[in-house]
Amino acid sequence: MTSNLAECINSVLKGTRHLPITSVIRETYFRLAALFPKRVASYAGQMQCGHVWCSKVVQEINKAKARANIMHTVCHDRDNLWFRVTEFDRPHQGVVGGQYRVHLRNRTCDCGKFDALRYPCAHVIAACQKLRLDPMSYVDEVYKLENMYNVWRHVFPHVPDERKWLSVSLAPFKLLSDRELHRKPKDRPCSTRIRNNMDIRETASQQKLCGWCRNPCHTSRSCPNHNS
């Protein structure tokens, strides 16, 4: 599951996946540095024109309004804003009807879209039309152009040429490896698996048996019956 911002950045960096890691980091930085001013200018222009909400959300709500006009809505609790919305089957449009419970005060709907996307679905808009409420009042603040502008307004500082970087000496630092992470040159490595009940023998008195004669007190290497 990703957000729209992650998908946007992913589409910008499609051509850099085959490059070495240093080139990928450099390309990521400078491409995002060029992308952010473009998005800031786009959202600033929309706010200057008087728009408040993201255009994508406005388009989805307009589509939902067309669906809500043919739904049957019953108000069960006017104080707590409980509604039952019935949507009829429309096979030619691939819509399967049903009954949905809408609770405007808790911002929930049985279809799940209102809970997940944080803007009204068609059933919520049908309930709002029943009481002549503004459906845009139930759109989450995150879809406002002002908040989206604040996401993209951060500036990436310019990075100077690599030849002009200040030299850093690593002489005071002494890099030592962790001895606890070293593997033993011989024998099998120590097991780090957490033991549980299935690793405990059935009885504490049960002894390990020889793999050759199945007798206790010795192993298959020192079995006295091996030659016989």
C-alpha cells in the first residue's frame, strides 16, 4: 500500500533503477529538487484562482453526486445522523445494489470508502442531500490545497561540485570489527534460534542413544559394537 506522493516519486525515478547506487542517489536528489518547485507553482496557481480542494477529490465527488441522485435514503436518527441508503442494481454499469448504513457523526459507511479515503462516497452524499448538508464539510483537511502546498514547498539546497567539497580526514577514527559477529573458523556455528517446548525432551531422564546400536552412554563413533 502506497500513497499518491510515493507513486508520484516512483514514476519520476523509473529510468534510474539500472544505475549504480551513487548515481541513483544523485539522480534522486536532483530530480526531486526540480519536481518540488513545479508542484508548488501548480498548487499556488490553483489557490490564487480561488480553489480550496484538490481537483481529483472534486471530480470524484461530482461523480458520486450523479450516483446519489437515484438512491433511496431513510433517516433513522436525525440527532445522531444515522441513515439507511438503498442503492439499486445497474447491470449495464456494473453496479451491484444493496443497503448501506451511514453515520455522519462518526464519518463511517458500510461500503468502507468513506472510512478509507476520508472524503464522502455516493452513499454519504445521498444522506447529506436528505438533510441538505454540504458534503464538502466531510472532506478531510488533508485534501486542501493549502496542506498539499505545504508538502511540496520545501526546497532542496544546491549541492556544490564534488571537486569543491571540503576534505575530511578519518585519522582520528579507528574502525574495529565486532568480535561477537565473527564466525568460528572450525566447527558448526552457534545456533541463535530461540528454544521452545518442542525442543525439550519428553522426560528429563531420557538419555541420548547411540546411532548405531541404539544403546545409551556412548555415541556411534565410540560404539563398541560397531565392528561386530
